Amino acid sequence: MKFPLSPIFLLASIVVGSSCGQLSPSTSSLEYAHSPGNRILGTPIGHLEILRSGMSNNFGDRLKICVESEKTTISNASLLMETKLAYVMWLKSAGYSAVDFSKFEFFLSSKCNRQDLSIMTSIVIADSSNAQVGEEYNTLFSPAAISCQALAGSFRCSSDGGITLGWGAAASLSHSYFVSNPEKWSNISRNAQGFAILSQYVDWTSLPAGIDGNPQLQGAVGESLKAKYSHLLTLENQNFEALAAYASELEAAQAVSGEDTQFQSLFQQSAQAGSSISSVTYRPKYAAFHVLLHEIGHTFGMMHADNPKGDSVTGASATTTLDPITRQYSTPISTMAYADQYVYLTADDSLGISSVAKTSRSEVALHK
Ligand SMILES: [Zn+2]
């Protein structure tokens, strides 16, 4: 006997999401962290495992990713390719292949309709001119402001209250089950899209600008990364192998994106004038990819490595060390932490996403 669709759980991710401000690594313990089993199947890997198992579902066999187009500071081609690149990084790191990637369908749209449940995830740079999406998303973010002051012979600037750059969450699923055995699910449906949203108060640029902004990536390595990026953009078929090869290049270079150039120039102006400034609003300028990679990480169920929540699965990371004084385990070497602007996935990220895959497989086996 079958029940009609009976959602007995709703994923917290649809309302909770994960805000991404700036945390201080020095005050938190760093481990990998991800959503627990009962919330993991809304992730892309959860969806893949559902498809692989043949479980009955209402979303079909294509995993659609809407990428909202027509932004002012990053081209459609770059935003689309960088989105694909982030997906390939997380999937490859979790042990998935070109066959799995072929189930994904990335497409540009001037407006990603959040109510269209045939779409698994929307990737959006919030935009106040976008009424439908903007109204909802604009409230997530605030303009950045900087304050600077001279202190004991030095000059310091800081962002007021930190800056929230993005927000991300997995899709939400519900299921119906057999009354004779509620652990066995008869059908799965999607009841909310996943999303990765970037702030409308930042001028987002493409990855090569982030490479240019990092002094350590000047010279042959940076030039090669930029040339290969340009080449990828020209490819008609940006397939798994080509994107994975580029991901390997970024990893080999241990590439980190440059800092906000607007903050730096305001700092320099204020320091040269020797004048304090208070809460001056400005628009940060960042290459988007490290934030995209992090927010898309949230859509994969990854949580903040430097701030594991009580309801997450956590584990010690590969490069975790124990601070002998505070007795806290910590590592700054993670995309899901805030220490550095990684544009590749670290060993810690790999351990975390591998755990997501393992947890997803267990969850599917439990309910198949
Ligand atoms: Zn985050």
C-alpha cells in the first residue's frame, strides 16, 4: 500500500541557508563539516545517488542548473563556465566522473524562476533590478562600509561588521513511503530549489582578475592559468575532462584569488592623507570564483569548516593541527573556511565531500 505524497520531513536548508560573512579563524575550531544524512539527498550528489538507485522521483533524470545572466561586471560566458568548473571540482573530488557530470544541464536565463521545481539549483548574483528574484535575495545582503583610524603610530582600516558575500543551500526534497515499512520510500519529490547567491553590493569579476590581483601568481604560472582559462572559454564543449584538467592546474599552483582592490585603495588613500574615516560605504571588487566555489559547496551540503554546527557531520581534516595552548584543532586550508580565497579544493575539502558521498550512498541504501 502507498501513501499519497507525505512529506514527513522538510529540509531545514530551504529556510536556514548558510550565510557567509567573515569569521575570525583564530576564535574557532576548524574541521570539515557537512549536513547530516537526513538532509543530504537534496545535494547534487544526493540527486545522483537517487538516479543511480533507480528510486522513483518527480524530477526526472536531468539535473538542471540555472545560471542567471546579464550581470554588469562578469560576462555570461565566464559566469557559466566558472559555475561548471565549481561543479566539476566538487564532483571530481568526491569520486564522480564524466558520466555523472553528463546528467547536469547548465543553462543561462535572464531570470531564474525559483518556483520552477524542475530546476535543481539556481546560481544568482543578486540584482536590485530583478524584481522577482531580487526582492527575495536583496534582503540577504548589505552594502560594505570601511572605517580607518590612526592608532599608536600605525594606520588601520576595517570593514564595519564584516561583509556577507554570498549565501548557499541544497535543494529540499520530500518523500512518500510504504506504510508497511516507513523506512522504504515509494517516491521522492523536490519541494524547493537549491541556490547559490552572491551579493549585489560587490563588483564581481572573472577568475583571471583574481589571478592578476594575487602578487604570488605573477609570472609564468599566472600567465599560463590565464591563457588556459581563455582557451576554455572558447571551447564549444566545456566537458568534464577539460574542466577537470583546469581544476588540476589551479590545484597544482595552489591558486588563491587576490584581495579586494577597492578596500586596498581606500586604505592607501586614507593612510596617505593621514585622516580617519568612519563608515564610508564602498563597493568591494572581487573575482567571483572563490565565493562561487564556497557557495556551491553549500549546495553540496558542505558547511563551514571553521564553525561546525551541532547538527552537522564533522571530521578532523587532513591538515588539522592541535594548538597546544587552546587545545583546539584548526586548519585554515579549506575552501569552506575563511582564511584564504582558495580557487581549488584542498585535501580538507576532499575529505569533507567524500564523506558527503559516503553519507548519501548510505542514506539511499537505507530508503531504497
Ligand atoms: Zn559559507
